[in-house]
Amino acid sequence: MNGPLVVLVGPMGSGKSTVGALLAERLGAPYRDTDDDVVSAEGRPIPEIFAADGEAYFREREHLAVRTAVAGHPGVLALGGGAVVDPRTRRILAGQPVVHLSLGVDEALRRVGPGSGRPLLTGDPRARWRALADARRPLYDEVARAVVATDGRTPEEVARAVLQELKLRDE
């Protein structure tokens, strides 16, 4: 099979990185996070990229990272929360085994924590997170084969649900 076994999308705090690493371990496959790819390519953290060059610059770098990863990564891939905003990225994800990890605002803010350094949560984190989630939910659902709720579940429970949804393992 060309491309990833699983692609995880969802809002910040949904557990894409944590669950992605668990899935990779369970599947005996490599794990890759496109946020890490962008940081590595740029040589600086995401908040610094946003501050110095703006969101549009970051989104372009993110799109390139997703394009590269989907074309050649044979394992589990986690995308940044806003990757689906770019229509080119959504086209790349068409036909891929994408799972939307969903969660509510209270759980997200508990996981992300106050003062998280996330550039899109400055000001009122609750209102900002909710606005982002509401705007992006239809985009996540557009690209996803399945939705797995993460509220009140351990990463292991979420990983098991993803495997079941994609019928990668009988668990």
C-alpha cells in the first residue's frame, strides 16, 4: 500500500500525537507528525514561526509537509489541527484512511492547559478553541472515513477505537 495506514486529524488537544504514537506501536509501523516536520524544516518552534512570519506562511509549510508525508509515509500520520483548512491539503487527503479525533471544549482546554503557547489560543482560549473547532469540524468530517470521540477516554481506548473503525485489527 502506498501512503499512510492511518491519518489522524482533529482539533488541538484531541490526542493526535499521543494516539498516533500508540497506533504506530500497535501496528509495528513508523509514526510521523507533520507539525514536527515543519519545526524540523524551519529550525524553530511553531509559535516562533507564527510570530515572525504569520499564519499564512505556516499553513504553506504545513501543506508541503502533509503533501510529502502522505506521498511517502507508510505508517501512522498525525496532522496539525489546522492542516485541513487548506483545500489543497483536503484534496491530498481524499481517499486516505483519515480518522477525525473529536472532543469538547472543556476536555480540550484541560488537555492543552492554560498558557500553552499555542498561538491560535491567545486571548480567550475557550472562545478561540470553540470558534476554531466550529469552523474546522466540517472540514475534518469532509476528509474523514470515521470519527472517534476522545472525551473521557484514555489514549489506549481511543487507539483501539481507531483500529476498529478502520478495521485494521480485531480488538
